[in-house]
Amino acid sequence: MGPTGAGKSTFIETATGQDGHTIGHGLRSFTDTIRTVRVTHPMDGKPVVLVDTPGFGDTSKSDTEILAMIAEWLVKVYKGKFNLATIVYLHRISDNRMPGSVLMNLQVFAGMCGQKAMPNVILATTMWDLVEEQVGNGREQQLKKEFWKDMVADGCRTERFENTHDSAWDIVDSLALMNQAPVLLSTEMVDTQLRLSETNAGITLNKELQKLIAEQKEAARKLREHAGDQANEHVVKGLNERKAEIDRKIRQTADQLQQLKIPFSRRFVLFLKGRG
């Protein structure tokens, strides 16, 4: 798992030794569905299934659609009595900051896994060939101390994907023999029978979308003020076009928030069950 463009498809291509023709290098995200690849373990010959998932911030699906897609797959796996041997979350070390969409990915991912499943999680950094080692080391330490701090404290491990077949399998194998706990989202939807919007991941996505819409509205306000101060009609036109694009994103985000809204009658039932 991980944000769009973090290298999830590349990781699987490298692990399976494929020729790379299925990796997406364009501006649009390549993986917009759950993609499973069945392979034989290179050392012990046992069957392994690698699962590639779309990231939040996808170019063709909304974040709520992606969460619903992943949730449906996780529920099927859980009902089928299968456990995930290793959950790998990929992050580009080449990023010099933590964009809002990437942070949302991380927050929803953590909410989806839950504390008990964290020992099954590996946070793997990618694209080390695009940065100087000293710069990458500094960013890695910042991730561990700031953005990944709570997840690491709950037992997840960190690794580096070095774009090699051996590196990919070292990551896959590093937790494979440990006891696997099911991810929180699966148990919430199957055992507790919560709706997606009521799960920890759904609630987290709701909060992150609310932050996003507040940021978008503030950006639109600043553009509106800036356009009013400009005398150059070409500059004003450009600013208004940017504002129109932000307004479109605000409407899209508002639609997603509406989908995650829990009806009052349902909130009352959850309150009586002690979850309100």
C-alpha cells in the first residue's frame, strides 16, 4: 500500500521479475483496482500472493471509492480465513516534504491496520537512487521521529527498498514467520458489523477530508482577494481559473464527506452500543 506514485507496482514487478511493461509512468495512476500476482517463493518454492492496491489521491477514483474497494477486498480475505503475512507501506524518500495527500494516505492506512496489526507492518522507503544518501538519511530519520513515530512505537518496522529482486524479497520475508493479527478494518466490518463510514479508517478519512476542504476554501479565499487587487486582466484571468479549479475540488471533497456521513438514526444506535 501507499500513495499514488510511491512505487507499489514497481516493487511487485521487481519481486516477480517481470519486464516492467505493466508499470505506470504517466501522470495518471496505473493501479486503479486491486491487483493480485501469484508467484513462487524464490527460496522455498511455496506459493505467495502479492497484492497491489490503489493509493488515495488516485487520478481516476475518489478517496472514498478507494477505501471502499480496499475494505471489500480485506473483508473477503478475512472471511476466507486468510491472514496477511506482511503489510508493506511504501513512501518516496525523494519527497522533500510531506504533502497533504500523502499524509492522508498514512493516517487512513494506520486507522485501517489498527494497533494490533502494526507488528505485521513494514514502512519501506523507495527511490533512494534519486537522492544523495546523506539527504535520504536525514529524511528517513525525520519520518521515524515525526510522521511514523506512533506506528513504530506500536511495533512496525522500517526498511529500504533498493530496487532489486533480493531487496524486495527481504522485505516480504522479514515478517512472514510471525503471528499475523487481522487488520482492524476487517474485524470492525465483519465481527462488529460496522459500516465503512463508522470504522476507524472511515472516521479518519472523514477528518482528513474536512481538513482538506478547509485548506481548499482558504486557498480560494486568498486567490479571490489577490484577483481583486490585480489590474492586469491576464493575471486576473489566470487567478480566476485557478480559483475555479479549487472550487471544483471543494465540490468533489464535499461529495465525499456526504458519502461518509452517518445518519442520525444510525448514530443513535451506535451511541446505545457505546460507540457514539
